[in-house]
Amino acid sequence: MSADFPRPDTRYRFHVSYGETDCMGVAYYGEYLHWFERARSQLIRERGLSYAEVEARGLYLPVREASVRYRRPARYEQELFVRVGVSEWGRASVTFAYEVWGPPEGTVLIATGATQHACTSLQGKPVPTPEWLKDLFRAP
């Protein structure tokens, strides 16, 4: 595991489902972004809010950019975990970093990635990154 990974972080654990794979039993490339979203939502929940509560505070976090580097195939029924943390703050954005780890026991790096999110009002206008959001991800 990367020692220099951003903190605080979390690990979202799951098994690759049949519906997430192609006819060879390999996870479809687009599923990784769904896994990233689930991990990101878990991180926000663990820090004390939900995505719904973030939006209730008047902030949307639409994805501006996404990247995935596939290193090894993820396969049907494998237990994986996605590690996620905030890697960068912009004036009106936040970037999350991801690592997908697989068997045996989460020791094989399957993929890495990132998503950059704009901070916008509910009307879709860019807004400065709120301090309360930054505070949410500061290490205790």
C-alpha cells in the first residue's frame, strides 16, 4: 500500500458482482468509476456527513475530470477494496485519489485513479471551496 497516500482515508470493501463483468468474467472498465463513487460517499459519511447533507448545505460536487489507470484485471467474485482520500484542494474544486486493491488479502494493486470535482451552487455556478468542506477532511 502507498505510504504517501492522502490522509484521512477510508477503504470501501466489496465483491465484484456478475453484472459488473464482461463475458470473460473481467470487471468492465466503466465500473471502476462507480466503485470510486461508492468509496467517496463512504469517506464523506465516515467524516460525519452524507452527500445528501452536503447538497442540503447548498453545495454540488459535479465531476470535472476522471482518470483510471488499469494495472491488473479485476474478476468476478474477487474481494476488492478501494482506498480513497482527498489529494488536492483548488480554489473552487476538490480532487480525490483512489487505489483499488485485490487478492490475495488486498495486496495486489489493481488500479489507481482520481476524480476532480467542481464546487458549485445548486444553480450550477462555481463557488469557492467552503472551509466547512475542508474541515471535514482534516485529520483529527
